[in-house]
Amino acid sequence: MSAILPTNRVPCNLCGRDDDESIATQRGLDIVRCRTCGLVYVNPRPATEKLAVLYADYHARDAGSEESWDRLMSRVFGEAADLLCTTRTMSDPARVLDVGCGFGGFVDLMRKRGWDAEGVDPSPAAVEAATRNGRRVGLGTLEGLAADRGPYDAVTMFYVLEHLPDPMGALRKAFDLLGPGGSLLMRVPHTTPIVRLLAPIGLGRELYDPPFHLYDFAPSVLQEMLRRTGFVDIRTFPGQATVPSRRGPRLAASFFGVVATWLHAVTRGAFLLPGVSKTTLARKPLP
């Protein structure tokens, strides 16, 4: 994919400072780190309207079809469903909103678990496919949802936050949509350590995946974003690995997933393997 010329320079989404340092250049776009809080992001970046066009076919780009996307995310979805069913604090029927739901696989799984589940996604093709399969999915974005759409018992975002122009705004919107005691569950990549490791040997040039990915989240930075939003009981852990269709990536994802989970367990949660995707669970406080 040829680079899209950046048109907007933006301040740090977490601390608001405009004081960053370049740490990589990929596809003609600079990836920078905020010198104040450590948030990693693309700066400058394409205008929001250009990004919306890019994301219209994003799910087809990565997985090709609803069946392959469901297979790719099957372990992640299953673990998330188990977690939410365990941490649920409100009365039946519990409500869950899956943001950036793609083909609606997690929505379908949660409805089978007895939840009142729905999803929203900006891709017309993904929403059409989900609707055709009887999955309760609507076209749109988190930012565009009306405030009275809630309250939800849970809001989920699987590999979504890194795509959004305003992650802090998205977290505040999720907080507002949740009822007291409700859970926010997210899965995000953590690419920077891998890029740093591979750079001396000339690899890792495409791993940040700009302009599709606008942000990269270290666990400590994401947890600070959640604290500033008002969330409590925040915990981050390796979680289940994805299941890519190709054998090589599938074996790599499984291997590093096992290693990350083992290291997290033997250190009693003190060590999170850099460079692997992680799941973060947080809760909106009770009154």
C-alpha cells in the first residue's frame, strides 16, 4: 500500500503535549513517542475522513471472510466471554456492546451465552455480512452512538483502540455508556518492543501498520489512560493468542502466547512479555 500523505499534526492524546520524538518511519509516516507520557502514535497523520475510507474494507484485508475472521479470533473471543460472564455484576439480561465488531462473531457468541448482545462497525461490507448471518450489528462508530443507548453491562473492543483518532475520547464514551459496575474489555497490540528488537537487522519495517494503526499501547500507558477516564480495578494480562490461517504465523502466535502466559503466571502478574498483544479489563465504579 502506498503511503497517504499526512495532513494533520496532532498533540499527544493522553497528556495534550506537543513534544514528541520520532522512533520509526514506516510507509512514509512518522511514528513518534511523547516525551512526557510515553504514548506512541503516528504524527502527522492522514485526515479523519481519509481514514474512514481506508477502514471500510479493513476486515476483508486481514481475514478475507466472516468464517476466517471468526476462526482468527476464536480463542480471544472465548476467553473474553468467560471473563465477562464471571465478572458480570448487574441483573439479567446483561447487555454487551462490541465496538468495531466486524462480522459480529463475538456478538453471536455472547447471544448464545444468554446476553443481550449487539455490535457496531464502520465497514458496510462487514455489517452487511453480519446482518445476513442474523447477527445484531449496526453500521456506525462508537463516537456516533447516542448517550441514551446505554447503560451496558460490558463494552468490548478487540483490536480497535489503535485505529481510532481519539482514544481518550473513545474511552470516555465507553465509560458513559456503561452502567455502574460495568466492564470494559479491550485487546490491543504492543508493537514498539518488536520493532526496536528487529531494527538492527533491517526487519520490522511494516509492523506498526500505519495509517491503519494510529497508536501503539504499552500496558502502563493504556492503564494511565483508563485511570484518567475514571476506570478502576484495571488489569492487563497476555490473554489467548489469535489463530492465523497460515501455519507459520499461527505457530508463532501460539508459541509467544504460551511464553507470555507462562512468564506472567510464574511472576504472579509482575511481568508482561513486551511485543505481544494484551487484554485489558477495567470496571466503572459503583456509586
